[in-house]
Amino acid sequence: MAKPMVSIIIVSFNNCSFTRNCINSIYKNTLSPEFEVIIVDNASKQEAKDSLRKLSNEYKSLSVLYNPKNYGFSKANNLGAKLAKGDFFIFLNNDTIVSKGWIEKLLSHLQNIPDAGMVGPVTNAIGNEAKIDVDYIEPTIEEVNRIGELRERHYSGKYFKIKVLALFCCIISKELYERVGGLDERYVIGTFEDDDLAMKIYQQGLNLYCAEDVFIHHYHGVSFNKFSLVKRHFLFQINKFKFENKWNTKWVPHQNRPSLN
């Protein structure tokens, strides 16, 4: 039986140093399975585009799609998915650093949990139960790997059901992603596309899980926080209205795990 291939889809918008750190960690810490990296650039400045061209020359199986304008998070990921050759998709933010064995463990959980539609890791910075405490000051690859090894040692094979997986890092089969129609592009710029995808997965009779033994560092909000507080609030309210109207439900804010409240 042929081993599965994984397509890692990364949306970029400037922030070339973060993208390079992310890519470096992927190629240093990913031994198997076979994978490709697709970077979808949302009309970054020339400096960032030049940096992406260098990355595509440095690393095998890395390609870049240059969008003529900023299409936002959902459409950019959907465009990346259309180019992807993998049996499974990993959506990964460019402001992340991955730890050793991350893909193997995420894929193992997805394949072995009977009702898993999508699986994500734990992280240092996110607004739900996937957030854990970490003790490093600087997120070097070595420190991220140290936390990753600790999580694997203490939580090997463990996972829990989670209401919504933030799309900073998650794995889903190509078949399921296409069956649910990918990400809904009505959510402008970003926010609520992850809540929406969760709802579509639930409609398929499947659930979302967080892997306790997979750690990914997340800087969190590197691109979105460049907008003013007023604009971020406006985008949030607009997309919240669209979500509630589409699903005829009241959105419930995400919560951290009780130990972090």
C-alpha cells in the first residue's frame, strides 16, 4: 500500500522572516511522510516576494503561488488546495515553528481516531483549549523541539475532542476538504472561517480533535494585528454576523482549558 503524501499549505503576506523560520523548521523536523509545501502569497511587497523565490530555489518540493492581490485567508488556502497533490492537507500559518515528528503524529491521530474529521496540535498561543503553558523565552527550533519531546513523553497517543480548531495548524484529508467545499470565502480577510469549517465537518457526522502529543509554536496574530484595533473589531463583527446568519446560531466565544483561566 502506497504511503500517503501530505501537502502543507501556507498563506503569506509580507513577514518574510517568519516564513523563512517556519520553512526552516519544516525541513529540519519533518522526516516522513512524503510532503510538499505550497506557499500562497497574497500580494506581498517585492522584498518578501524575492525572499519566497529564494526559498523555492533552496528547498525541494516547495512551490509558490503569487496572487495578484490580497484575496484573504480563505480564498488563498482554497487556491493552494487546488494545486495540492497530497492525500492530506495541512493548513499552517507562516508564524509557526513546528517540532520533530509533527506530521507523523498528526496524521496518525487523524487515521486512527474513527470519527476524526480534522486534527490539530497544542500550542503556546491561541484562544481555545489547545493553548498550553510553555517555559521558554525565545522560540528557537531547539526550544520548540524540547517542548515537543516533553509533550510526546508525557502525552503520547493522547488527544481530546475540541469544538473548533484554529487554522494556524491542522490536518484534514483532501477527500473531506473537497466534500465540504473547502473554506467559505464569504469571511472577509480572516476570522470565522475556522468556526465555519468546524460546522461543515460536524454536518458529516465527524468531530475535531486536539493532539496532546504534538506541539507547534505560534507567534499568533503577526499579520492580522497589523490592522488597527478599530478595523480588527469591524472585521470580527462583520464575519460574526455572517457566521450566525448562515448557521442560524449564536456564536459562543472560545475558552482556554480550565487550568489556564
